[in-house]
Amino acid sequence: MIKLTGITKTFDNGYNALKNIDLICNKGEITALIGPSGCGKTTTMKLMNRLLNPSTGNIFIDGKDISSLDPVELRRSIGYVIQHIGLFPHMTISKNIGVVPKLLKWEKDRIENRVNDLLDLVGLDPETYRERYPSELSGGQQQRIGVIRALAAEPEIILMDEPFSALDPISREQLQDELVRLQKEIKKTIIFVTHDMDEAIKIADKIVLMKDGEIVQQGTPEEILRRPVNDFVENFIGQKRLKQIHDIPTVSEVMVKGTITVSPNCSISKAMKIMESKYLYLLIVVNEDNKLQGYISIFDVVRSFESEHQHVRDIIHPFRHIVDSETLLPKALKAMNDFQYSYLPVVKDDGTLDGLITLESIIEYLGDIYPPVRSGVVV
Ligand SMILES: Nc1ncnc2c1ncn2[C@@H]1O[C@H](COP(=O)(O)OP(=O)(O)OP(=O)(O)O)[C@@H](O)[C@H]1O
Ligand SMILES: [Mg+2]
């Protein structure tokens, strides 16, 4: 088990990269550190094998404070897959894999057998690949070598810093599957840094979400998915996945299409006619590409009597909030309440208007899904 208590890290330039980290990585489990770029994932990892030392706090491995251990020996006892692979380009694959066993003075035969076993383990034929150089391997193959090199000396702990990030989605999924399968056999304590929530959910026993040098939430994938503590975690999980888990309706199920709109170049008097004919007190404004520009209200129209304004573009307001069709309904409702809007525009990624979500459409939707009131029962 790796335990970090009260860890902070301030770099020489005064930058506070980590602020009070308390973390336990259980033995035989995969702990995924996840968070945006610069949040301190690599720094946290480097503290565990003393490539860096903390400014305050302690790190214990199996109860031993690592500040009392020799850093070089410690590093040899911990596997490390560094960000961006980091194979030695001038060494053959077998030399690359055998680096740490050699430093640990293993017999030549033992190293050779180990290299062969490891290559087999990840589906690379030893005969074909042993004597090749890293540049003679594909990206995915190099990543596999990076991973098995970290396993070579049979360490109990392996640190993996975004080991699969440079791969195409298919190779990436393959390697994730391989890691899950491998871990069932080897049961190592693995710390795995990633940017990718799907990856973390797939492989981790525990997920640790970080932001600005702090842990925002930690727990099993299930706990994090079911009970995200704040918007940051929700955003990281993604609306789509939250919906799958909680079966919460999204805006797409509630929105109305075929919105009446005007162009910014339309005259105010014409806009007024549209409002009158449809009994609308607000009109959505889109340009000729159907891109949302904002809205005008009847109040602006009235005020324009006393000014020089003649066109919709002169009296337009931007929306302070928009949603997309994947937004969860409770989130959209909260925004409507916060901004006191009776409707919100639904906008596509390219900025074009998709539809509208209105209080009426929400009432209609909720009316449909709530169970009918039994006749004769007055509530
Ligand atoms: N040696 C250093 N001196 C000063 N600041 C540093 C140093 N190393 C890292 N930092 C800063 O500390 C913060 C955390 O860096 P770290 O490498 O841990 O981020 P990360 O979460 O791994 O990001 P990424 O996902 O981009 O790899 C960053 O803002 C980085 O610029
Ligand atoms: Mg990093």
C-alpha cells in the first residue's frame, strides 16, 4: 500500500503544484489519477519514487516512510512507464526491457528468459522483435514495450504515466484490455495516470480526480459515477455517461423544433408583425446560416419607437445561457431558474439553432411521464 499524508509540493520557482494531498493506493489495485493538464498528476507520481521530494508531508510504502530509503534503490524496486514511452532509441528491444534487471545484476540467462516471457505476454513474438530497435516498431508496439519494461524486474509497484495516450483508439482499447487481463494475473499495485475517463472507468479499482494540485474526489468508479461531488466531476464524467447511469432525461427529449426566428437584418416593424401573428413576446434571432445571434423582446420593440433603431440587429440581446441537446434536463431547468428565462435555445456544436426548450414543453413532458391521477381521488 502507498500512503500519502499532508503532501504539498512547491517548486523552486515558487509554484504550488500540490496542495495537501492525502491518498491511499491499495495493494494489488489499480489507482487511476485523472484530471486536466497541469493539475499535478505526474508530480504526484514522481514523489512516489522520489524523482521529486515533497515540500511537506510523508509518503509511506507498506508502512515505511520512503524519505528514509535510498532513492536509487527505491526507483529500481518500482516500475515506471513515463509519459511519452521513453524507450532508449540506441538499445534493442531486449536491452530496453532488460535495463532494470541488469542494474539489479540478474544473470544473463534469467534476463533473456524474462524478456522472452514478457514479449509473449503482450503478443509480440520474441524471435521477431528482440533485436529490433524502437524506431522499427509501431507506436502501439512501443507502448507495449514501455509497459513490459516496467514489469521486467517484477516490482510490486508500477507507476504508469499516460501509457496509452499517444495511441489510436483501437490500439488503445486493445492495450487497456491487455492490462486488465494482465493485472488479474500479476495483481500489482499500479498507479495509472490518464486524461481519459473511459479509460479510468475501464481499468481502475479506484479513481482519484485532481484539479489545481488538489484531490476533488476519490472513490470506486461506481461511487464517482453515482455521486459526483460537484460540477467539475460531473463535467469530467460527461453528460452522456451520467444519463446512462441515472436515466435522467436530456434536453433532446423535451425540446421543440421548428422555432420561429428572424434575421438581424429584418426591420423591426416586420418583426413586430411576426410577434403579433404568433402571439410571441420574444423572438429568436439567427443569421443566414441559422447561427444563433440572440433575441429581441417586445419591450425592445416598444422602446425603439423613441429611437432611431430600425433593424432587429440594433436591439438584439445575447443569451446569457444556452444548452445543447445532450444537456441533462435538471441542469437546463436550473439555468432557466437562475437566469429567469422562460425558455432556452438549444444550440449545436457549430453554433446553429437546434430548437428550444420552454417551460411549456417541460410541463408537457413531465405530465406525460408522471403516473395518471386515479379518477375520484382528490389530491
Ligand atoms: N520542475 C518544475 N518547476 C516548476 N513548475 C513545475 C515543474 N514541474 C511541473 N511544474 C508545474 O506543476 C504543475 C503540475 O505539473 P504536472 O506535470 O504534475 O502536471 P500533470 O497533471 O501531469 O499534467 P499533464 O496532464 O499535462 O501531464 C504544472 O503547472 C507544471 O507547469
Ligand atoms: Mg503529466
